[in-house]
Amino acid sequence: MAKQITVTKEGLKNLQNELAERKGRIRNEIKEAIRTARGFGDLSENSEYDEARESQAKNEQRIIELDEMLKHVVVIDESTADSNKVTLGKAVKVKNEENGKEVIYYIVGPTETDPFAHRISDLSPIGTALMNSVVGDTVTAETPKGAIRLTILDITKA
């Protein structure tokens, strides 16, 4: 049995949009690239054709992955989540106890992560440590760079 994939409403919309884009525009562009490359002659020595076929294979594989994800997606209902606890769909302002820096993390499902935008998965080391905590709690997250202690300053809807 496939594992459930938890996402926010925004995450579901992004997955659906990517799937539609890959089945539509991207697939059509690749078909056109293959058609054009065939016109260059001998396919056995045609790098444009090989590249287009490789792009096609990657796109089709991603379509299969997205279809499979969408079959097992569970959208979190942010309106019923406890507003006092860290859960998916929440923005969490924390203070790093080692260096005093404050940062806001957005807790999202694993398919929605973007570390540069501080969108972290609930399954990441920091996300796991923060889950179900409340304002005032200090948690320890075991990261690849070592343990860090974070104090929760505020929890809001993302």
C-alpha cells in the first residue's frame, strides 16, 4: 500500500497545476521537438532526437509520479487544526538558542518544501522537533550539522 502524502490546499493546487502543465504544454513541446529532430535525417546519429526522446521519458516518468502522488494525497484542513500547536500549514517563529537569531518556518508536507523560503517538511529534523509544540516550548532538533535548540515564540496560520 502506498504511503499517504499530506499537503496543504496550496500544495495540492501546485501538484495539480504541474500535472496539467506536463500533460499539456510540456508534452506538446516535446512532441514538436521530436518531430523537428526527425527531419534532420539519420536518427542513429541525431543528438537532437536523442535529447528530445530523453526529455519525453523524463516528462512521462514525472507524470506517473504526480498521478501516483495525487491518488494518495490527503489535504490538511487548516481550519480545524489546533491554533495553539505547531501543525502542517502553520508559520512558526522560533529563536535559535545558540546564536539568538529568529526565523519563521512554514510547516508543509514533504512535496511542498523550499528551504530557501523556509518552507520545511513536517518530516524534516526541524519540522519533526517542532510538531505539536506550543508557544514557549524549547525543542532540540538533530540536524546533519548537529543539534540545535529552538524556542517557539509565535504560531500563526501560514
